[in-house]
Amino acid sequence: MSSQLAMTTMSAAEFLLSAVLGFAFWKKALRKRFPAMGTYLALRVASTPVFSQLLLGEAGRLGGSHQLVLLCAQVYFLAFWGVYICSAVILYFVCLEVFQSALASMPGLQKLGIVVFRWAALVSAIVTFSSMSSLHHSLLIVSDIAIPLMRSVSLLELCLLGFLCLSMNALRLSPRDLAFGISLGFGVMSSNDLLFTAMTARYASLTAPLQFVYESVILVALSTWLVYCAVPEPVRKPVVLQVNSTIYRWNEIASALGHPGTQVAVQQPANGFFLTDVENVVEKVLNRNLKRRESES
């Protein structure tokens, strides 16, 4: 089997796995729990046939003139990087969904984490636009936006996976939970992207072998998601915490952030009210005894 035929077979397997995964996601109504993940799978499945046709047109296999070939090349460039940017934005919301699902039993920490995610998105946007090349004033500027943006989202995915691995026991999160499975798949994909970019930049001669490794890792990640969708998900255990536990105090502190607090009106009691009543009672008793003695005499 030639390398080109092998790569075509792996690409077809990737599309088939993505389509089956999207169908399973829709069939089990998981899109209601993770709508951004459903959108990502739909975009992945819908864009693959379009890219395939554009690549065939760019290679001249669809016939037509030289202008048609150039048009297919330009449309492919814009479509590829446009989908790349949309995928980066959608993946940010996927990470947010996974985080919210994992911390559903900790509303305080969940609220604080959402604020952190928003700041991370702002910092990613600033880094993306500040690292843009000033030399590109043509369509190449689209790639200058897409690559740093996806790199920032990939780092966010790895951080999310590390957080879930470290806090699984505290959150009573099972390794079979779908939220962890989604994070695991994206963590594998992010590591694959970062390593592939670093290796191809350093060892340009190994681009072809690394391409097979890269595609194989993607197939593994898609297969992992498919297994998580097929296997019944365990019931989430309730989180029981001691009052003096650290995570409980952090959750209470995070819940209190942003609230002005409850105002309590404090009324000062009258000074010496008890002694005053006693003196009045004693005075009444003395006056009564005095009147009784005067009547007897």
C-alpha cells in the first residue's frame, strides 16, 4: 500500500468515526448537556467533504480551466482557516461546558472558574492579536490569527485535563464520566498538535512519517469519545465534605465573592434595665410594709 493510499484511508476512517460519533451524540441527546461539543462535531463532519472537493479541484481532478484551479485554492485557504478559527472559539466553550459539568456540585468554585475562563479568553485574544505578523497584509493574515488562537485554546484544554486529574477524588468524578472523557480526548489532541508543530519545525525531513502518527492519534481520540458515548455513564456520587475541609471553605469563599453581604440592624438595649426593675419592685414592697405598720399602730 502506497503512502498516499494509506493517508487517504486514514482520512476516510477519521470522517467515518466523526460521523458515527456525531450520530451517537445526537441519538443519546448529549447535545443538550454539551451543546458546544455537538456544534464542534457537526462542524467537523460538515467541513470534511467540502475540503475534499476543494482539494480535488485544486489538484485539477475536477477538470476545468486554470482559473478554476486557482479559485478552488483560494476558497480552500479561506474555508480551512475560517473553520480553524471557528473551531478554536467553539473549543473554548467546550472547555467551559466540561468545567461546569465537573463542578456542578460546587457552585461557588464553578462561578469563580467561569470568571477565570473569561479572563483566559481575554488574554488569549490579546496574545493572538499582539503576535500577528506585521509583514502579512494579504490573506495570510488569517493564518496569523488562527494559529496563536488555537495554540492558546490547546493550552487551556491541557490545563483543564490536568485540573480534572488532580481533583477527581475531591469532586467525586469518575474516570468514566463523559465530562472527563471529552477533556481526555481534547487533551490528547492538543498534545498531538503541539508536538507535531514542534517536531515538523525542527525535523522537516520527518514530515511524512509524523503525518501518519498525527492522524493515528486523532483516530485514537475519536475512538475514545465513541467509547465514552457507547458505555453507560455512572451516576455521579454526591460530594460529602467536612465543615473544616479546605475545598468546602474555598467553595464558601467563592460563593461569597461579589455579594455585598446582609445588613443587620443592631438595637442597643437600655443600660441597666434589669437593675431598674429590681429597684422598683423593692421600693413597692417597702412602701406596702410601711403602710401596713402605720395602720396597725
